[in-house]
Amino acid sequence: MRSVKNEIYYNAMMVIGIGFLLVFSIIPMFGVIIAFKDFVPAKGMLGSAWVGLKHFNRMFALAETRNVIRNTLVIAISKIVLNIIVPVSFAILLNELKVYPVKRVVQTVVYLPHFLSWVILGIMFTNIFSYTGIVNQILGKFGVPPQMYMISNSSFRGIIIGTDVWKTFGYGAIIYLAAITNIDPNTYEAAAIDGAGRWQRIWFVTLPSIQGTIVLMSTLALGNVLNAGFDQIFTMYSPLVYPTGDIIDTYVYRMGITKMQYSFSTAVGLFKSGISFLLITLSYTLANKFADYTIF
Amino acid sequence: MRKRVLISLALAIAVSLAAVPVMAGETAYERYDETVVLTTVKRTDPNAKFPEGDSLDNNVMTRYIKDRINVETKTVWEVDSTEFNNKLSLDIVAGTLPDMFSLGNDDYLIYRQLLDNGLLADLTDAYDANANWYLRDTAASFEGRHFAPYTDDGRLMGIPTGRYGYEHNQLWLRSDILEAIGMKAEEILTIADIETYLTKAKEAFPDTLGLALHATDPLTNYASSFSADPIAQVFGATPRYWIEGEDGSITYGSLLPGMKDALTVLADWYAKGLIDLEFPTRVGGGLTQAVTTSGQAAAWFAPWWYGWSIVDLPKNVEGADVVVVNAPVNDAGEFVAPWPSPAGEVLLVNKNCEHPEAVVRVMNLEYDMHRGFDEEAAALYDESRNQNNPTYLDASWTYLFPTSGVNMEYSNVVPTFSHGIHAFVERGSQEGLASPSEVTESIGIGKFIDGDESFEQYRGSYYARYVAGEITDAANVRFVYPAYSQTTESMADIMPSLLTLEQQTVLQIILGQKSVDDFDAFTAQWLAEGGQTLTDEISALLGK
């Protein structure tokens, strides 16, 4: 039974959290007005002159920004797709493994990379893929001439996507493993009695049973279509791979923080946030429709 | 048109200032009856730890200033130098600017904004009546050119320091490698000589990597270690500078035809393995430097002060040592080097400051004490610089200055000091040395040269000041002056994308991903994407 008195305590406890949210997230949001102004620090946010959509027009006129948006989409979508396929396949394969100690060790080991930061992994991969690195040494044994993968536009995206999948698939598999554990063993037995082989059991029992989870995870991932991974790319890229590796977030960082183009970079950032907001709304609607999953 | 008038006025002022050598202003040391308090803001010096009882606003220098002219300093805040501009922007917005503060030459747009919003004090009269002989004499050594960017309508709106020259890139070679392959440093003159050296070095020491190059900016401008711009200079191109041609037209130096020749050389060397193959991957801080200190690099381009960065080399590689040469030279035997933009840092004064002249008087006293022009003050200062007062030894000296961040030097301080050290070490003459601290350093370098191991800490000074600094003004060095060095407003908008384009093109051509002929396409694209606008703008500004 609810009483007003009870609720007062709960509301009071929330005040601090809401206060934090207000001060650090809501109020700073008004800063987006500088995307529509020529921001001059000496004049302040309110004093700077309004310029309407000037910065947005410039953004779409620049070949550079179009390239950045394309890179973001290609990298992010590849990551989203692979980050579903790989963990699902891995979870199913691991589930088929019947030697329990091995299963447990493997499961623990593959999700360890998730806890390493990109600052460390970036340096690691830069060394692994360097001219004298281990990849070139191994390929050299098979007569492949050494290459500098980190500064080659043909391999940089592949490395970014591949290493990201490597880092997260173990962690991502946990939720699918949980879903598989929930499948009623009777369905497997029934299928076996009906003469289904291993592959058929996976195809007709396991996959349909975790379908809901897969759909849910995919729709939720939609909101990340414009998040291609700042930390990772920032630690691994260089001017030579801007054509294939520069994404919205790294571009905004370079323009805004290092080149002090505050208004322009805010416009680019706002554009990204706007699209992301639409995609998140869409993904939650879809999640609600297909998987009965509601957040609000 | 108005700007053109401005510049001519500025030059007129500058010349008139320069024409009055070593005459102190009438009221340069006038004492105030009532204490004047100047507020200021500072960039933190991580090495500064004050002795007990002392602070930023109460130390050997501020006490001297208070004693002489009854002026106190109050530091409102101090932050890390990377945060300084942000914090200052907040002050600008909030209307709480301190009485005085300094900006770097790269912050020119901030100065313009302050000026356009009428937030700065006019310092013309304050400077004229109060600058002492040292301020005037150092300014005169720049022929007053540095005043122009900070002069508005004929009025001086800030006190700039001239940016002293001679920090251009020189060629650093390994003397031990030279010896091993039977070459002499004096023989390394032309591009072909450098190539011979790099080729033989690679043959004799297959583990070395050849020429070290900057990871993202292999051809850039003044005072940038690992930029191979001397190779562009020798072909008549001055990367990243706005240059006035013989016909008076303004061009961006990275577009000059010599760039293609320089890129041809670098691409050829890269293909032959004479340049560090992995140079573009050494993006992180210090990675390229590590190639030089670990003994892997056989050569690199760097300014004189790189001497302090290479001190670990002999520890890492037995018998390794370096030598510095002015190479490559052109057909006329000249080593062509860029001269920096005229202005360095600038001290600005708030329009609301009641005593702008006090700022100038404070500056006078700073140098009187620090350079020892006032003997009593110098004695106090030296007494404070002992082992019990690590602050005064470790912190950068301008940190103690109330006008911190601004450092007045003669335009030729680098070679002059080097020649002074040579005269002292070789002939025992102290004449070329300007201050007691210079004598101390010369003694240290002399002992180091004599092989006294307890003076090993002078190795950096030896390389920088004795070896590299000495040849910065050699007879065959010819300087190229920038036509324009400040930031215009559209430059702040357009330049970042153009620089990215330039970086990529240069890197791709060196790596052989693009041919040198693609440079023409780059030129066209550069001009089309805003470069032409900038060129026109600067030409108009300079009245061309």
C-alpha cells in the first residue's frame, strides 16, 4: 500500500540524482545554440551573432564531412552486424561443448578483453600490425611481403572492425548463452526422438528459441549506428587513413578542440545527436513491437 | 584600405620606436605614493615549489618591485598552460579580466576579439614614457617589426616580444657513423651528399633506419623537429608560410614549385629505404624522438635546441655522438632557412586597469633584476638561487615575473650566446657573455668539453649551444621572411581542412601511394576549397 509519506522519502532521495542530471546534462544542452551562431569566446554564447544554418550548410558542402559520415556508417554498421553474428555463433558452439571445465575456462578467457581499455589495446594492435610486427613476421614465413597495415587505407577499416569484434564478442555472448540455458531440455529430447541431428537441432530448436533475444539486441544496437568508437579509432588512426578511418567523433574532436572551430564542430555533433535520437526512438519502437521490450 | 593604413602607421611607429635607441622613458622608475595592485593570471610551472613563506605574489622579485616602485601583484588564478585559454575565455565572458595577462602568437584571434570588443588598454603613451633601455633595445633588434600586428589605428594595444630567430631546422648527423663510413661532416653539403651519407650508413649499419621524419607533418615550417623543410627550402619552397613572390604576389609556400622537387627527393629516398620506413606510424608523442635517441636514426632535421633531446644517445649506444651541419645547400652554396613570424608572446592590459604605466615599470624591473642590470637586485636574486631555494633554480625564470609568459630577448640571442661560449671556451674571453648565468653555463660546457665527467649534465647545452647554435648564423645561411603570419578570421574557418588535405597529399606522395604529378591536382583542389579566398584576403590585407 502506498502512502504519500513513503513517497516523500523516495522523492527526496531522487533530488540529488536529478540535481546532478540538471547541472551536468540538461543545462549544458543549451550550449547547442552555438551551432547556429558564430561563437566568439569574447562575446559569450548569448552575445555571439546568429548565423542560422550556415555551419550546417558548410558541413554538407565539405567533401571531408561527407566522407566522415560515410566512414562512420560503414564502420558502425559492420560492427553492429558482426557483433551479432559472431557472439551468437560463438554462444551456440560453446553450448555444444560438453567438457564443462574447458567450456568455463573458454568463456572466461574470451570475455577478458572487454575489460581492457582501447588506450592499451590501441598500442598493442599498432605493434602487432606494425612493419616488423608479429602479423608481418608470420605472413613473411609464407612469402607475403611485409606491409604497413595501420597506415593503409585498404586494411585500416578491417583492423578497426576486426579488433572491435575480437574485444567484445566474448562479453556479448553471455546474454545469448543465458538465453540458450533457458531453453527447455524437453524440446531437444523431442527433436532427437524425431531424428534430428546436431545441426538440425541448432537450426530448428536453438535458433528459434533465442530469436527474441537476437531481435531485441539488434534493435537496441540501432541507436549506435553513428557511434563508430571514438576511443578505438583515436588511438589507432593517423592522417594517412583519414579517408577510410576518420569518423564523426574524431572529426568533431579535431575541429572543435584542437582547431578551435567551436560552432562548426558543435553543428556536426548536433547533427549526429539528432540522427542518433531518431534511431534510438525507432529502435525502442521496434523492440516494443517485435520483442515486447519497453523502456519507457 | 583601412587595414593598409593601419599597417603603414604601425610600421611608422615601429620605426620611430626603433630609431630611439637605449633611451629610457622619463618616468621608467617613478615610485607610486600609494600602493598600486596589479591583478594577473598565470600558467602553472610544474617545477615551481616556493621556499617557505614565499609565494607567487611574494617572492624575491615581487618584493624588489614593491620596494622600488610600490607596486604589488595579485595572481587571481593559475592553471595548466593547456587550460589557460579556456579559463581566460571564461573571464572574458564574465567580464572579470585581470589587469594584465599574456597570450602566445598563436592566440592572435583572441587578441583580435578583445580588441574588437574594446576590452584592451591603449599602451602607446605608457610604453613611450616608461619603457627602459632594455625593452627599447631588444625591440630595436627586431627593427620594431613585431609591433605591427599589435598596433591598431596607430596605437599600441599590447606589448609584444619579438620572436627571436635561428630556430630553423638543421641537419643532425651521427658523427660515429660518418667516421665508420669514411666521410667528414664538412663534405655533407648538397642533397646528393646527404643521399650518399644515408646510403653508406644503411650499408654499413643495416639495422639503422636512415632519415627520421615527422609522422604527420614531414614538410612543415619553423622550429619543428623532424620536418624535412630544409629540402623544400633548397628548391625555393617555404612550406606553410605566406610568401611574397618577386612580382609582389602572395602565395602559400606549400604550393610553390619547389615542393614538387622536394617531394620527388623524399619519395625517391623512401623508395630506396633511406627514410625510416615506419615514420608515418610514429604518431604518439616522443616516438620519433625515441628513434633518434635509441641510435636507429642516421640523420634528422631539428632546431638547435634538439641538443637537449638527444643527451641519452651515448648512454643507449656505445660511442654514438652527433654533429650538426647546414645542409642541404643550393647551387649558390646557400642554406635557406625560414625566419619566424615577427611577434612572439604579447602582454595585454585590461582597459579598466587604472595604471597601465605600472605594467611597463614592472617589466623594466623584472629585467633589471633577472639580467643583473641593477647590481644590488642581481645580488639578491643570485642569493635566492641556491640549493635551499629550489624554486628559483628549477622554475622557468619568467614564472617569477609578474608579467609571466613574456620574455624579451634580442633577435640574435641564439648565435650571439653561442659565439660568446666559443670565445670563452677557446680564448677565455667573457666579453661575448651577457649575464652571470651565461658565464656559469659556459664554464660548465668548457669542463664538459675537457672531459670532466662530473659535468656530464652539460652535454645537452654542449650540443645545443656549442655545436648547433654556433652555425645558426653562418655566412651561407640565407633567411626567407614570411609576408604574413597572423590568423585571419576566415583562415580559422578554412585552414583546418586545407591542412588535412596538405598533410595527406604530402604523406601519400612520399610513401609512393600517389605520384608527384598528383601535386598539381592538390594545388587546384587547395585553391578551390578556400585557399584562393585566403590568398585574396591576405593579398588585400597587405595591399597587394
